[in-house]
Amino acid sequence: MRVGVLTGGGDCPGLNAVIRAVVRKGEVHFGDEFVGFLDGWRGVIEDRSMVLDVERCRGLLPRGGTVLGTSRTNPYKVERGEQRAVETIEAHKLDALVAIGGEDTLGVAHRLAGAGVRVVGVPKTIDNDLSATEVTFGFHTAVQIATEAIDRLHTTAESHDRVIVCEVMGRHAGWIATYAGIAGGAAEILVPEERFDIEEICRSLIARHAKGRFASIVVVAEGAMPKEGTLEVAAAELDQFGHPRLGGIASRIAPEIEARTGFETRVTILGHVQRGGTPTAFDRVLATRFGIAAIDAVHDGAFDQMVALQAGEIVRVGLSDAVTKLKTVDPSLLHDVAGAFFA
Ligand code: F6P
């Protein structure tokens, strides 16, 4: 078979491991040939690609980022986008396409499947907010990086009797904030799923410090929002998929905490450091399992489907199931587990 491969959306540790697994099993086991499209759907629309083979994939397993490049280009926001994508796929005589991406990339894959493209999806996002799979690769790495950062922030906060507000990624869901917050012993965790009350947070920090602790780490997901009418937050600009460009809520919260509690407060925004660098062993294994399962799905003709992890097993689910609903943080994890250590 001739198979196209692309990576779309924000990059994520483990993308290269998926590419390597798809190509390895495809070439060696099935005798496939591969075309790697550059920069996500943009490369498909513009017909920009590179040859992918086992030789080109050497050394990819531990490498962060994606050798194919990525973008947030949405063919459905580009003139004749769908038609151009279909033309490219036909020009390369492709039998199938493997699209590795998050909600937006897989949403496009699902629409293209409706237009007759034979596509299999692989779920990716450090945010871990894709439905139908228990976890996405990249999440474990991001949590590990954020936890290590929080550990470091603890010692400097303790030395100076400070509050440090640590902002992590998490646009619609606070998975990274919750996991890294629990693993790093955060005093407060703010997530997009529940609007926060700055006054309540300050009261809780004051109560905590009254018990003899003089340093606190507040972990905030970039998508966390205050309760209506409690704190003004500037609106962010939108990207091609209509998502706000987030980042900076920590800088809004920190001066408020300092003013309302009197505790000296600092800000650390982890940003893209959470997405860069080598994947953890867990993510390398998950990405490899997904890649193998994706090329198997191609050969089984399981199109318009995505590989997923459920109860420890790799399964196939309809792409529509993956993109219609976001997977958000279980409130009991936040309140009963993380919350047991607040105040
Ligand atoms: O979607 C994953 C994500 O990491 C979000 O948490 C974040 O808002 C976004 O990517 C930022 O991506 P970029 O700066 O690449 O647009």
C-alpha cells in the first residue's frame, strides 16, 4: 500500500515514536511505501512532502517534536481546501492516510473521511482532553516536566516565604494542572472545568500560612477562569480553529494574591517547555503501540477510526466519538484527592 502520514496541531513528545512505529511495521511487515506530509494539513493542501522509510526513521524514538513539522492549518478554513487535499492524495496514489493529531486535526480527518479519504487517526495532545482514549501520549511527559518544575519552585518558595503561581498548559481541561499539582504537593489547583474565586483562594492561603506554612505553590491551568464578576481578565486573540491564544492567567492572579494576602508572590509560566524534549518511557511505549495499531487498522480497512487506549488495551473507535466531546478532569480527583492537601 502507499500510505500518507502527517502530524497536526501543537507538537507533542512521542510524535516521532508514532511515525517510526507506523513506518517500521508498514515497510517491514506489509511492504508499504510512505509519503510524509510536511506541516500537518498545510502540507497536504500545498502538496509538500518527504519520503519516509525505515532508514529515515532511525534515531527517532527518543526525539521530541516531529520530523514532519506541524501546523494548525485547517483545510476547511482555506479556499478549496478540501478539494486540494483530495487532489494531493490522488496525485500521490495513496491508498490511505494516517493523521496524528488532537481534536482539530482529527476533526478534519473525520470530515475528509466523509469526502471519501481513507484515513486512520492517532490521538495526540499533552492536554489529555480527547474523549474515547484514557490517555494520550505526551501527557505523561508534560506532567513529569511540570512536577519537576514544581519541586524546584517549592525549595525557592520555602527559602523566601513566598507564594509562587505556576501556570501550566491545559486549554479546556486541567489534567496537567491536576496531576502535576497532586504530584508536586500544590496548595491550590485551578482548572478550566471550574471557575475559581480569587477571594476564596486567598482565604485558603491565609489559613494555610496561619498553620505555620510560609510557602505555597498555586498551580493554574492556562484555561482557568475566574467566577463571573470577581476578576477582570483580558480577552485573548483567536487562532485558525477559533481557539483563544492562552497564557498569562498566572500573571493576572499573582498580584491579586499578593495584594489581598500580603504574601510576597511570584509567577512561573512553564509554557512550551512542557511540550519540548524527549518523551518519557511511558509515552514512548504508548506512542509505539498506537503507531503499530494504526498501520494494522489501515490494513484492516478500519477507516474513519482512531486507535485508543481503553482499560490498558489498544482499541479502535469512530473518529466522530473522539472529536465530539472533551474529556475533562474528574471532580473527585480534584476535590477528594488534591483538595485533601489544600489549606
Ligand atoms: O493544545 C495543546 C496546547 O499545548 C494547549 O495547552 C495550548 O494552549 C496550546 O497547545 C498552545 O499551542 P501553540 O502555542 O503552539 O499555539
